[in-house]
Amino acid sequence: MTTPPGAAPPGWGETQPRLVDDRVPVVLVVLDGLGDRPVPELGGRTPAEAARTPVLDALAARGCSGWHLPFGWGRAPASELAHWAMFGFADVPFPGRAVLEALGAGVEVPVGTAVTHAALRSSTVGDDGRVWITGRVAPDDAADASALLEVIAPVVARRGAELRSLGGRGEALLVLHGHADGAVTDSDPFFEDRHPWLRVLPCEPEGTGAGPTAETLNALLLDARAALHDHPVNRARWARPPLDVLTTKWSGARAELPGFVGQTGVAGAAVTSTRLYRGLARLLGMGFRHLAPAADVGEDLAARLVAAEELVADGARFVHVHTKATDDAGHTKEPRAKLEVLEAADPGLAGLLDLADRAVVAVTGDHATPSTGGVLHTGDPTPLVVAGPTVRPDPVTAFGEAPAASGWYGAVRAAELAPLLFGHANRPVFLGHRATPRRTLALPDDPVPMTEDS
């Protein structure tokens, strides 16, 4: 029997040569909010379809394409939920974005205690008594915001809670001591032109701990409103709207959960751009390199790819690279602005063409942020392209939603993305083999060994 190059000969009594270890790392580049809708002024194309992106086109020609539909048609995910599933945690209860934002800010989050993200807001009261949110803390409101958070700190404490500042624009982690269940709704309307300040309600049936959490939170928010409404700091803001409401959102509770290695079987890392992703990396025990976004999105992405390769060299086998520039451009509701961001980003991704010789690389978005219309995120598809040594090229030769529609992957959900990439990286978990108590998404790199004295 001839042994393949690089393989060890068969063991005693075996006929198959020992397998070559040709596992490679995975680098996932997420262009936040990449997906869009056809735009009349762009000839009925999306910004990704209309943009000149020779690097992404070359990657598409070299690799395989499809549509990323994180949670299926019509379901508009927030970035944190999409990433939670993209990282392979779809079967693990999400702890709430408040936990991630706090960890990303370096704020400790207790395990087993309800928490929520709190923020000072400005408001007006309608004739029917409903309170409408009209704005948030501006960059030059920092001193007033800090003073007002101090004003309501004892008010909050009387309800057995605590504010832990997240720094900057009147934001804090609200820790609800004595409450373990954070499954409650937001008081922040989010869609301020459509909904007023909202009453907090339990998300779970009566008899669970969410009911008392909601009751405490409602009473606390009304107490804070009374303390803020006519406070001297707000009265002195004669040229600016008073910051007279505390809103809450992203409630949850930190729980014990598997880290990235425990869930996937391999070491993960991230090149983070915002507090959210730094917090996600910390929660999951991933290594990370935080780079503040650069003004030039192409230079920014090039620097992030360099950092990704350094993380791979340090032992990471899955690296997440993120930019929010595409999402920010979508939220301007100026399609050409998003097109220009994509064209500026493209040369910064040139390093992927070389990296694809020795790693599986993927580019996609976490959701669609249409650059037209009265919506924030939508369930429209976002392009997905994967390239690497083991990826069989399909006929797609251009990047964008329309070309990707004919790609061989078809529609890929967020929960399917990590297994897809690990499979291409020669790391598929072998479903008939059990090396770890928890079923991992990839062949585990370091299962617990047996030693002679253990």
C-alpha cells in the first residue's frame, strides 16, 4: 500500500494510512448590515450589487456563494442575536445585550442577577398623558448626565438596585439585586416615532420571577422620572431639553454557560470594533484585539486582517473580524453613501485573497440594513462568500445579493454558518464519535486526555 504524502503509515493491524492533519483556521469577516433592498436610483440594484468591488468579486469567483438569512425570511435580527447564532450558540439561552455591553465597558456583571441597560433620555408628554421620547444625551451633555445619574442613584438604591456607569452618554448597567429573572420587556420604545415610553412587562408566564422584576423596574423608573423631572440640573438646561426619563432595554441575566472552546471545540478570537463585540468576546472567553475604527474604512479593514493573522499565529482557530461602517451607512438612508463605503472597504479586504491559500475565509453580513424606507433592520438576504483550500468554486463571479442567489450554498441560516466553515476547514465534528461531554460544532482540538496516573 502506498502512503499518501504527509501521512503516517497504517498502525498495526490497520489498513488505512493515518490521516494527514490538514486542519486550517477560519476567518469570518462581518460587514455589519451588509444586506439591502433594490434601490431605484441605483438602477434597481442594492448598494452591494451596484458598487465596484473587484476584490470581493475575485473572492466570489474563487469561492462559493449563497445567501445568509440569519433567522429565515422576514425576521429582522439585532446584531447581537445574529452573532450569537453565527458563533454557534443558537442552542444556548442568550443572556441579554445589557450583559455584553457592560462586559465590553469593563463593568463586572454578577451571575444570576437580573440586569438591564439604562439610559437618560429627553421627553415630552402628550395630551393623553403618554410620555414620548424625543432625544438622548448629546456628546457635550456628559457633565449633566453624570450629575443626573448621581441624583437618581439613591432613588434606585431604595428599590434594592444599583447603577454601574458604562461611561459616556448617560448610560449605565442597572443591577436589580434580589431578582434573578431578567426576562422582561423594554421601556425604551426604540421606534420613538411610533411608540411612547413603555411599561415593563414580564416575558414569561405568571408565577415566574419575571413578574416581580417587572414590578420593581416600573416602580423604580417612575421614581427616577419624579426625581429627574424638576431637578435643578434639568431646570438649568434652558437652551437644551431636560434629560428627564430613564429608559431600559436589553434586559437579561448572566448565567453559567459554555465558553467558545466548550461550544465549538476550537479556540476563538475577535478583532473588535465596538463595546458590544468586546463584551461578547469576554463573555465567551475568546481572545481579542480591540482596534478603534479608523476614518478610512479600507485602511481600517486592512489593519483588522493583519490583527486577525496575528491572532491565528497566537493559536486562534476561529477569528471574527467586524466593521460597523456598512451598517452606519445604511442607517443614513442614503443608498449612495452605503455604496461608497463598500467601494472604500473593498481594497482593505485584499489580504483575504492571499489568506484563502491557508485558511477558510468568509465574508457576509449579520443582517440587512436597508438604505431606503422606514425600517431599521430587515430579514432580507445578505451575500455570503466562502473561499479556501477545500472550497469548490461555483459559477458565481461577482459579489452582491443577486449574484449570490445562484450560489451553491443556497440560503444559509446563522446557526448553520459555523458548522459550514468548520467543515471546509477540515474540522467537521464526527457525529459518530464522542470526545467531549458537550457536542461541539468542530472536531475538538484539545479533548481531555487520559494519562497513566489518572
